[in-house]
Amino acid sequence: MSVLEFPDGSSNDFPEGAVFFDVLSTLPRSVQKNAVAVKLDGDTHDLREEIDEDGSFVVITGSDSEALEVLRHSASHLMALAVKELYGDVIFGIGPAIQDGFYYDLKLDHTFTPDDLEKIEKKMEEIRKENPDFVRKTLSRDEAMEFFREENQPFKVELIEDLDAEEVTIYTLGSFTDLCAGPHVPDIRMVKAFKLLSVAGAYWRGDENREMFQRIYGTSFGSKTELEESLRRIEEAKKRDHRKLGSSMDLFNIYEEAGGGLVFWHPRGYTLRETIENYWKQKHREKGYDIIMTPHIARSDLWKQSGHYDYYRENMFVIKGDDEEEMVLKPMNCPYHILIYKRELRSYRDLPIRYAELGTVYRNERSGTLHGLLRVRGFTQDDAHIFCSPEQLDREIDKCFDLAHEILSDLGFSDYEVELSAHDPEKLDQYAGSREEWVAAENALRKAIEKRDLEYSKIEGEAVFYGPKIDLKLIDALGRGWQATTIQFDFNLPRRFDITYVNENNEKKYVYMIHRALLGSLERFIGCLTEHYAGKFPLWLAPVQVRILPVSEHQKEYAEECLAAMIKKGIRAEVDSRNEKLGYRIRAAEVDNIPYMIIVGDREIEEGMINIRSKSTGREGSLELEKFINDIVDEIEKKG
RNA sequence: GCUGGUGUAGCUCAGCUGGUAGAGCAACGCAUUCGUAAUGCGUAGGUCACCGGUUCAAAUCCGGUCACCAGCUCCA
């Protein structure tokens, strides 16, 4: 007998052999109808499962996130069944629920095209109407292996081989039986709003040396309305795509003639970039950084000494002419900064030394990974290396956080996720540097996060061999995360280059080296910024801040006068005096995401005023030119 | 790099099973001189990504290359 305690405080007991369905029948009809699965002491269970322990009992219903996961998992089984019925011999991989939907990995002779997705959807709908039972069964490990061997499902057999458990569960839906821990919906008809989205290749268990499956992605919701809402959001996100906005706003382009992953900044895009760069430089000077600039190439020997030549080779562009010494196009700035540090003997009195560079690096990323501005082959890191003593560690890390926060919030990002990558205590011998150094470094990072009450996840064993690090993921207007800031320790390069300082006891010590990039790369950051603002950049960043529209040709001269006055004050303005109606040119300015339009007609000339229309609020009325210029200069100053 | 898809005018796209290309927007010209999200008419614009093959004939079929898209992998 098991005793279940309900959320309202009441409890009830159930005889041996009872399943969770039996519990449901004691509950209101509305709950019965919408029950997807149940939770006992926090663990999710299938309704078909036997109750074998006491505990606090909750029904998962409707569209809460746990229900959604069950629903989507069941949808993936439904899809697998549909594919099996349509195409016959299918070898199945795995088919889990994921963040925004589900997928199933399938192997079959037929290669799917987008048209097939519709066909499969139709079949799924048919099956759903037939309403086959979803049956759960427990088998011993051997029975299960035998079963899947007979079914010719080698990957399922492999999965069982790697399981610890003595017993496994299988779920049968129509002619499709799958190894699956569940839970699943009690009735397949509950999967009523689904859509198949795309098909792509995926390696078995993510291993590129193993078989490739065809993966069909889909999504599913509790109701058709929610599904439509989600599809609408996907469309919205597409409209914000920085690649699309980048060309429609004429910010940048990537030219096939030049090669993939190489960004050409057009005048407007460069204006935006330059604004960010100037702001960045000013901030860094204020915070005690020395700004430097280093060459794009260097002799291979330097990269041999740094270790990149051996460990990073496949990502490096190596150049060699006839009879010439081999050179490397720099993939990182660190060795260069180290050379500058090393040029003289350093005393503890010199520290900390902070070298910052907008350093352009080139990495030969694999062709399939390139993606707009977010993944490129040539990019400019907002890089800096801080050389300091152990006593200065905490303060330097703290200052990095302050600066990152200041810059990111000025640029419009105030939310981020924090990830601390720490060492694996069991594998300490695989890391560069001493235990003391790692502990001190990780503590400095942790203290800086905790001081700011930031939530963070600490991942042990995630650190690379040369040092622990912190990454900040920016959360944009759509709630998506973007990898930007990184603060990393390096215990490797100081040893390889023997970079030291002399402490107060006249001892030579390895210097602590901190590598940090706040925006990450300008390319990636601007891509992310574009999507965050959907191209509607705030005034101080907007490539064109003001567009002046004379109502007709007669006011052209006045418009030019206004323009000259604005340009004199550093405002990025232009005149659109094309032979088109005012409404047409207003629309063009709206489409170009220009923050302010100035409209001048005979009325304005007579009154000595200008008429303002702002992108965000529409018509704003008349103002004196000088007043407007002062206002706008103020607004730019405030980074509005 | 791998799997699949795509590549036609500056942009968005049409062009069925082979018979040397079409629309809208943009550009340009003319008319219009206009008051807060698209004035009308006209003109021009394409080695159909590139290279090779099949064919009397290729944007269309086949092979290769490049690029892009969705993923996978990678991101010491």
C-alpha cells in the first residue's frame, strides 16, 4: 500500500498494484482530462506506472513547461511512427524533447526533402485520429536487447548496452516500439498542435566519426493558438536577422569574391562600428589601460614558442612565399602583448600593466560554421591582457567586471548569464600552473560574481588547460543568449615566454596574466546588437541620426542650411531632397530606421523653425533649429 | 569538415516534364512641387554563381568548385 499526499494537504492510500491512473479517477474530471503525467516527490512519472512508494503527489497538466516536455516527447514518437508507416525500414536513433520542440534521428534509404515534412505531418494527423494506445512495458535488460536485435535496431541495442539498469522500459505506439524512459501522454490525441520545421544531418551521439542520421526537427504545443504564436515569433526573429538588416540598412556585406567569413564594412556600418570603437577606447583610457596596436603577421617561431603552432595549427592561416620565412596570420593577440611586456625587466612597482588592443585576428574556421557576423574568419577582438601580482588579482578581476558592466549597459545590455569554468580537481596534473594559482584565480572570479549577487553556474572540468575563466552571455530583447565577455587566466604563456616581475624581496616571480575581451569581437557584438535593437539603434549609435526632408524643392536651400548647422555640431545628418512626395520619403526614412526626421516646408521657413518627427513617437511638432541641436547633442551625450 | 537544401536584374521572387528569360520594389528619365509610412508614365538593367560534360539545343539534366541557408561537429 502507498500513501499519497495531495497539494491541498489531504492524503489517500492506494493498494499494491495500483497505477497512477487510479489516483486520477479520484480527482475532478477537469484534472483527469488534462493530466499529462504526475510527479511524486519531485520525480516525474507516467500515468501507466505502478505506485510503489509514498510521497507528495502533483498532477502535471495543461501547458506548464513539464507538460510541454512530455507532450513534445510523445510528438517525437508519433512522428517516428508516421515515418515508419510511410517509409518502411527505418533505423532509429534518439528522439528527445528539446528546448523549443523535439527531434528524431532516423536512418533510411530515402532522403527527406522539405516536401516530405508535410507528408509526414499529414500521416501524423491520420494516426492521431486513429488513436492507437500508448503502451508502457518493463523488460529485463536481456529481453530488451533481444527484442531490439530482432527489430533490427542496432542503435537501440547500443543504448541498452551502455545503460546500468537491470530493467528498462519500452513504449509502443501502433507499430512503433521504442526504448524510452517516458513519461508519455496517456492519450496520443493530446498531441494536437504540432509542426515539423526542418531536416538536417546529425552524427550518432554527436561523434563526427560515426554514422550520420537524418534529423527531423519539429515543435508541439498544448494548443493550436500557442503553436501559431510560436511560429509567429520565429518569423519575428527572422525579421531581426542581422544578415538581413545588415544588407537592407547597408551596414556590411560579405563578398563571395573575397571569401566566406570576411566582413566588408560599408560606410554606415563602419560609422556604427567607429562609434563603438571610440567609446571603447575612451572608457579604457579612463580605466587605466594602455592602448596598443600590433601587426597582423609574425614569424612562425613566435607561434611555435606560444604553442599555437602545434595546438592551434588547423585554425591558423600560414603564409609562405618562395625562399621566404614562414609567417603566421595572427589568430590571437596574446604573444604580441607579451613581447611588449617583456621588453624590459618588470618590477612589482610597475604592476598592474594593462595592454588593450582592438586587435584584428584571423582564424581558419571550418566552412560550415561560418554565420553572418556571428562566426567569421577575420574579426577584431576588444582584447586586453592584464599582467599583475597575486596581491592585485582580486582587485583586477573586480575592475574587469565593473568595466564590462559599464560598457555593456551603455550599449543596451543589462542582463546576462554567468558561467564559471573551473578545473577538475581529479585531473590537476593536466593543467598548466600550480594548484595555488588555480585556487587563487578561481576564488578571484567567484568573489567578483558573488559580490554582485549575480546568478552563475560553475562547471567543474570545463576550464581549458591553461586557466579558469568566466564567460558572460548577453540576454537580448528576445531573451536569447549571446556569448560576449570572457575573462580568462593564463598560466601557460607566462611559462612559455618566461614573463616575470621582481617582487619586493628581489625574487623573480611569474606574473599573473589575465586575458579579457568584453564585447568579444566587434563583428559578433555588432551582429548581436543589431538583432537586439532590430536595427533601430539608439540615437548615439545610429549610423544616420537625422534626415532632413524638404517638403518640396523650394525648401531645399533651407534644408541644406539646417544640415550644415547639424554637421558642425557633430550630428550625423543628411538631406533627402529627391523628387518624391513627402510621404514616400518619410516611409523611406522609417524603413532605414533613422531616429529623427526633420521636415521643412514654407511654414517652417516663415517661422524660422523646423518640424520634428521621431521614429519612436511620431510627430513631435515645431522647434527652433538651435534648440533641437542642443537637445539632440544632449541626448547623444547621454547615450539615449 | 559532414548531411540536406539553395544560388535567375541592386533587392524579393516566378520560370511545369530541355527550345538561349519575367514580375514587383529599387535605379534612371519625364511629368508633377507635393505637409507626416509608397504620385503617374516611360527607360534601362541578366554569360541564369563558376568550370566542365550530355544533347541539334541547357537557367532547366549530370559531375566538380565556390558561396549561402538549416543542423551536426568544431570553437587548444
